[in-house]
Amino acid sequence: MKITNTIRISLAGLKANKLRSALTILGIVIGITSIILVVSIGNGAQGLILGEIQSMGSRTLTVEPGKPSGGLSDSMMTFFQQSLKENDLESLKKKANVPHLQSIIPIVFTSDNINFGNEVLSATILGSSEKIFDFYKIIPAEGSLFTEDDVKGKTDNCVIGSKIKEKLFGNIDPVGQKIRVKNKTLRIVGVLPEKGGGFSFNYNSAIMAPYTTIKDYVLSQKYYNEFIVEVDQDKYIDQTVQDIQITLRNNHNITDPEKDDFNVQTQKDLMKTVGTVTTVMTLFLALVAAISLLVGGVGIMNVMFISVTERTKEIGLRKALGATNSDILNQFLFEAIYLTLAGGLLGILFGSLFSYVASIGLSQALSSNWAFSFPISAALMGIGVSAFIGVVFGIYPAYSASKKNPIEALRYE
Amino acid sequence: MSNIIEVKNLHKSYIVDEKEIPVLNGIDFAIPEGQFIAIMGPSGSGKSTLLYSLGLLDRPTSGHYFLNGKETSKLDDKKLAKVRNEEIGFIFQSFNLLRRTSIYDNVRVPLVYSNVPESKHKEMVIKALESVGLDAKLYKKQPSQLSGGEQQRVAIARAIINNPTIILADEPTGNLDSKSGAMVMKVLQDLNKKGHTIILVTHETSTSEHADRIIHLLDGVIDSDKKVANRRYVEKEKYIK
């Protein structure tokens, strides 16, 4: 029999049971929709994060305490490591040690309550040098920023993020006001501009002050949480990484690099790590979504069996009138494939629609440019997978239909 | 006239619960082309099994079946399907029309499994409907919109659309009132006149008398094989609109 006839007969079979066909493909629709949605949002998130990392400049290195490793528990541990000390900062600043270091920003941070009058608010408290403003390209929305002199003089001048201003001060002008962090009183000299959301440091809910002040008076700690290093030229990135490692190993008396209690990350490393993490997360979520495809496939198999049983007489009749076993097999197999393909196409449609809506929603919620990208690879995979499911779950019912004895089939009531 | 069908020592048994149940126990007969045969017999005598064996829907356990001089037991499933499609037309007691499928699509089912180009289907469907006395305009309707007699005539149109040499009818009037039944018998007699060989299974003596030969089966063997002395003819003006 011609393939066009098989296609027509199969479609007619499905049209005769429109509601059942529609309900049957629901599982596939949901499965493909979720996969498209997950992959699209995953791609969007990855693009956004990588974009932000790139915007920080490729010449940026970060030095963190803790041994270099990709594990989550290790990165959690860096918060508790105290390996980056004052003498490390001084050594790194020396041209003899790290000749291509253009600037270094020491960072200390914590999360704590801040008080203004009777108001209490939880915030990120970040201590750094004034160079951080250049680094993040920050221009104050109100007032001014703290300066090199503030850092040197360990003054109590600080700047606050837009959300802190909104929540703690409302309509009051915060510039000149005093807030308490732990036992230290800080004076607000400026308000930071509202930062579009994202995944790098979001200072909307932070207060920033000289690291000297925060480290010595607020946290009373003798170590740093991070150094941000800027290399003078791209070509010296690798050399600078090595120079930093040698300097810190000297300071820490480490001979075996395996035992490093710090790690130096380039933007390339970071992008690679972020890329891997987001890809793995996306794949994992897509895999979870794919389970519904499996469930949908079993649903289709079930309905195909019901359909074959219901149409036993039709099978007998078609055989009596000249249909071969393979004609019958193809008829039912095509029905299953149409069902799953239709489900797949609808899933791609809904998935794209939802991810487009989600990209608009996320753009607004994060005040950032969350790019919608139609995941072509996921869509193609969706079509392929749904057709494959049609074949896998349709072949057995179709085979059982083709093997029916025509006489018994004709007598079936 | 040459024999279109020749059956020699045909046996058929079924295995039910590991037990062999014999149904046909050595059937011998020959049917010349253009004959109208009625197969009769009580329930369980094997008449339907014989009909389906002649229709190549079932293979005999042993014996020989020559169709147009060709031994059929050596044909594979695909070839059997081709023979059913091109040389045999089936008519069933319960019409077996596809529900929720137009008359047009019902009648052309055999064409779908043949090599007839689709451009010729409509013309052939209309011709088949007209040759069984139905209005060609019915082709857009659904089976449920037709009377039982009309439905059976649609089924006959389907059986003859490929112009088969043999028409096998299994109790074609069994589900019809006498008037519709007579109409169907008239159509079958007309087709017989046009040269189709017709083999009809029935347990109604009055129906069997429309044939020109009656084979009577009993317990899987031929009990009698007689020519009909006073063959009945359905008068056209009496039933056909």
C-alpha cells in the first residue's frame, strides 16, 4: 500500500476519536513543553551569567581562600577559611612579586542586621577599597562614594544600596544619617545606583564601606574573604596567576601545590565552571522533565492497545479486503507516531511561548536583559524524541494488530 | 466452462485447549466460473470455515485448494492478501462497514490496498454504488445514516469495486428484513448474471433457492450437492426503487 494511503487511513483513525487523541498526547505535550522551557531558561540564565562575567573584563582574577576544587562543599568551605592575611595583600602589591598586577581590591564581607533608629534590616556588609567603584563602574545616585583617604583613615563613611534606602529610610534623605552595624556606627555618604539584577554582586541590598573599617572595627577579623586582582595586559594573565600562586605559597610555606589553601580563578575558569554548572543543571532538569515523556509514552501505548482491541473487526475486515500484515502494522504505528509528533509540536509551541513569556517576566523581575533564545537543538530533539517514543510505544500494539487472525478478528464482538 | 475453484480432500481443524477439533473432514468439489452456489448446513457443520478457507483468510490443515488453477497453499501471506484484494469480494452478515467513515471511504477500502491510482477512485465508487442500485449521491453519507438494506448494498459495492471473479457472502441477508433481504439477493443475482461467481453461506432454505446449486454440509463433510430445480428470481420492480 502506498505511504500516502497509510497516512490518510491513520489520520482518519485519529480523527474518529478526537477527544481521546487529544487527551492521549497531553503527556507528551507536557513533557516536551517542560523540556523546551527548562532548556530555554537554562540557556538564558547561562547567557546572562556569562555576559556579566565577561563584562567584568577578562583581565580580572579572583583570589579566594580554600583549596582549588570544583566541589560545592569546597566552595562553601572558602567562607570559613582564614588563609588570606594582611601580609598576603602586602606581598601581592609588591611589583617584585607580581609585576603585572595593575590593582588589587581586598574584600571582606558578612551578612548582618543594620539598625537605623528602631528599624532593623538584614543586609550584606561589604568592605573593599575605593577601587571597587571603578571595577563595577559605579556612579553614586545620591551623595558621594568613600575615597582612598577613607580607606587609609579607617573612617566610618559608607554607601548604601537602593533597596536599603527604600526599606530603611523611606522618604528620609539617607545622606548624612548614621546606621549601626554590630557595635559600629557608620555614616552614610552616598546611595548606590539601582543595579539591574543578575548573578554577580548585587549591591542593591548591601552597604559598602572601607575594608579597613569593616575588617578591623565591624568584623574584628584578621583575614580577607577575597582579593580581586586586575592584570595590566591580557597576555600576562597566566603569568600573573603563577606569580600570585608563588607569592602566596611562599607566604604560607607551601611546597606542594596540591596543598594550596587558596585558589586563583581567571574569568576563563569562572566562565567554564559556570558554563558546566548551568549546563549540568539544565540537563538534569530536562531529564526530570523527560520522565513525563516516558509516562506520556506509556499512556500512548495503553490507548493504542485499547484502539487495536476496539478496532479488531476493522483489522479483520481490512485483511479480508486485501491489507497485508505490514499494512496493518504501518496503519497503527503511524497513528502512534502522529500522536506523539503532534504532542511534540504542540510541546515545542507551548514551550517556546512559555519561555518567551518567562524571559519577559524574568527581564522585568531582575531588571536585566534576559534574552529569549529559541532552543533549536531542544526543539529538534523534542521532535526526534517524540517520534521515537511513538515508534517505541506504538510498535508493540501495532504488531499485535498486524498479527491478528482475520477470521477471529471478523467474528470479534 | 473452466473451474474457478477446485477443492480436493480439504481438512481443517482447530486446536482448542491443546485438543484438536476437526471442522472440515475431507471436502471435494469444483465450482465452474459464473456459478451461484449456496452452502447450507446446521450450526457447526463447517460452512463458514469452508467459506473463509475459500476466501484465503485461513489455511487448510491439509488438502488442496486450486483457485483459477493455481494451488494456493504455497502462497505466502503477502500474495494471499493480493489474491483476496484482486480476485475475491467479501460480504458479511453484519455488513462490517467502518463507523464514522463516509460511504465513499468505505467502498474504496479494497482500492486503497490495490494499485489503482487515486484519481480513478471516485469514478469507480460511483459505478459500484450504481451497480448495486444505490444513488451515487450517498457517497458522502455515513453508514449510520443508511438503512440496513442500503448498508448491505454499500458492502456489496465495496466487495465488487475491484471487479473480483468470486464473491463470498456469509449470511448476507441474516440481519435484514425480508424486503431488504430480497433486494440484496436481487443484487447478487444481477452480479451473477454479469459473470461473477457467487458463493453464499446461509441457513435459510428460501435464500439458498436463489442459487443454482446447493452444497449441504454436515459434520464437516458434504452431505449433498444438488442443482436447484426451481431457482427463485427476485423481480426487479417489486423491490428496487
